[in-house]
Amino acid sequence: MAFTLYALIQTAILFTNAVAVLHEERFLSKIGWGAEQGIGGFGDEPGIKAQLLNLIRSVRTVMRVPLIAVNSVCIVLLLLFG
Amino acid sequence: EMEYPNQSGFRQRKLQPDVRMRGTPVDPSDPSLLFDDTSAGGNTHEHSGVGKGPDVYPGQALLSDPMSNLAMAYGSSLASHGKEMMDKNLDRFIPISKLKYYFAVDTVYVGKKLGLLVFPYMHDNWEVSYQQDTPVAPRFDINAPDLYIPVMGFITYILVAGLALGTQNRFSPEILGIQASSALVWLIIEVLAVLLSLYLVTVNTDLTTIDLVAFSGYKYVGMFVGVLAGLLFGRMGYYLSLLWCCVSIFVFTVRIERYGAVISKTLLFMYLSLSFCFYL
């Protein structure tokens, strides 16, 4: 399996896009992964599920704007160079 | 006086051309001296450090052509300013001083560490000795992580893989580059997976990212030993040595951590989930 750095960048962009489009109300709350359901206790054992939910929410919040820029650049590059 | 504006600092730089143009005799009949002085002046710029501007001009001959002086002074100050800015910015992204710690190895350490990588079963004391809250340099402690062995192992693996491909008549110069970038990508993926697992399992560890890169890079030693054995001893040798190195690296990784069983639990969790995914 020969990966190139370009494939890695593509994978990273696709993964981040996938995490960023998980909608809070329509999807995550329905399957019990909403943001408010994760912050169960404030002890020092938040558990894996709470950490995962935290990660998804923070990725959504942080990466929204940079993802817009990166996706625009990708669209332009793919239009120009196929 | 001609020397004074030369030795002043950055702020006075703008004044220099005026002073020189006012009082300098133009000397167009000596271009060779101009060239020599330029290079020597350039060298003294390099040696004299950053941000101080031109300090010492060898003799007055350099002042014979004010325009080239001005250009050289400006160019060298720009270069030194750019170099210092780049160093500062680079230091923010890649901590250069911390990187130097990881390469402070010597021959004895490398030999012992390589032996430990393929045979970690007899080693008793896996604690890393500290020195005022920072780990001791790898020169003095065999348990400390370093980056020299992973880098050298990586390069050796690429070369040996190229050699193996060559014996099978599948070699071409692009293959080396493809193998190198492919192995690098796998390393990045593995380090990211370990970081993700560490974050999910909420351990408090003082393992930095570079430590994780170092630990993930140790497996290249096992990989190229396997390929080498496969070259020398055929298929059976390749599989046997690969199995041996896998078990050794696994035992080594489980034992090296500074936080007891936590990291090994994390790694076990990550590898089990990864292997489950691959099985699917």
C-alpha cells in the first residue's frame, strides 16, 4: 500500500470535513451523542464517550472557518488541474 | 570620521550613505579591491552576529563606491534580519533546542540501544533517570528516547528495501522516493493514532509528540533487520526474523513507558481497535 503525502493530506481534509458536517440537532442528539449529554460528571474520569463527544464538538467549532478556506482552495485547484 | 557610522547600529544605517557620499572620493580604477573587500566584508558580516549592521570594513577602500556599499550593507542587514526572524519563527513551530537533546547520542548508547531493541528480555531497570525535572540526555541513560536511531533506521530501511526490490528486478529510482514517502505517511498516521488514543483515554503524561515519534520510529530497526534477514536467508528467514522483531518491539514498547501500565494500556487499546478494523 503505497501512500503518498498527497493522499495523506486528502485523507485529513476528508476526515475533518466528515466530522464538521455532523449536525448537532438533527443527528447527534437523535443518537444520544449530543453535546449536553456528554458532560455527565465533572470528576476526573470523564470516560471515552464524553471525550469523543468533546472532540467532535471542538473540531466542529474550531475547524469550521479554516475548512471553508481549505475547501475553496481545493475546489479551485481541482477545477484548474483536474 | 568614516569609521564611526560604520560601527554604529541599525538606526544609524540610514545615515551612512549620506555621510559616505559627502566625503568619499570615488575610486573607479580599483575594481578588484572592491570585489575582495566585498567578500571579506560579507564574511565579517556573517561572523559579527545578527542585527548589528555592518561593523568593520577592512580599510577605507570599500568606501570607494558608495552605491555598492549601500547595497551590500542593506542586503546583508536584510539577510541577517531575515535569518533572525526565520530562526525565531521556526523555533516557535519546531523547538530546535529540544530537538538537539534527542540527537545527543554516542556510539556506546547506540550499540546498547540496538541490542535492547532486538532483545529486550534481559533488561531490568527501565526507569529514565531525571536531572532537575528534565530527562537526562540519551548519552547518559539508555532508557531515554532519542531520534538518531529512528532517523537512521528509517533511512536504512528505505535503502535495504530498495536493495531487496533490486534483487527482484523491480527497482527504479522513483521507487525509493515512493517507499520513503509511504513509510513517512504510515509513521505520521501511527503517531496521530497514538495521540488520539492518548487524548481519548485522558491520561496525564509528559510524553511529548517528539517522544511518540521516537518510540514509533524504533520499529524501523526491526523492519530493516527483517528485510536484511530475508535477503540473506530467503523467505523463511524473513518471516522468522520479522516475527522475532515484532515480539521484541512489542515487549520493548510495553516496558519503556514512564507511566507504568497506562501507556501500554493505551497502545493495546489502539492496536486492538486498529486490528479489528483491518480484520473487518
